[in-house]
Amino acid sequence: MEIREYTEYKEDEILRLYSEAGWVSYTNDPQALKKGFENSLLILAAYENGELLGLIRTVGDGATVVFIQDILVFPDKQRLGIGTALLKAVLDRFGNVRQIELTTDNTDKTKAFYRSAGFAEFSDIGCCGFMKV
């Protein structure tokens, strides 16, 4: 597996990845998704033999805060260490950044995944988060 920067937006493969991962709110507005990619801080993708396996997309200033916006792996490629490798690559890249944040589904599976990577829930560190709904 090779992890490298995702620099050329390929709409077909991105829409397929987001769709297969169940992130249809993104695929319902492909132009917004493309604009989000264009305005991202860093996007890394995992490939094997030229095939996209998954990606991680970050936003932020890269110096004081990085927000992991998206991390997706094709469902048939999950549980093979791809997501972990993508997350590690971002953490290595931004090791000097004090705040690396993300939001995720409130499931035991996702919470265990991020805890194993060194993340803590906001409430565990005396913080809370808010989102405009």
C-alpha cells in the first residue's frame, strides 16, 4: 500500500468512494464536494496497484489547528489497516500542531478506533463541542 497526496480530483472515484461508504449527503451535491476538496488543507489517499483504497481529508491552518474532515475506506477494504495508516500519516505530518480534531459517529466502533489512535472525547479533557444544525 502506498499513501500519497491526492492532488488530482477524479470525480468518478470520489463519488464512488463516498457513495459506497454511505456518505450520500456529500454525493447529493457533487459540486460542493469538489469545492471542499479544492479548499482542503491536505488530502492523502491510499493506493494499491493504482487502485484507490481510501482517503483522509483535512481542513484548518496547519499550524495551530487541523480538523480531520473526512476519513473513508471502501467497505470491502476496511479492517485492513488502511484507515489507521491514513490517520497516522496525517498525525505524522502535523505532529507539531496542538489541536488536531475530528467529529465522528457516536458508535462503539468509531470511538474505539479513534481512542486507539490517541484521541480523547472532548468531555474527557474538560471541553465540549458545538455544531450549528
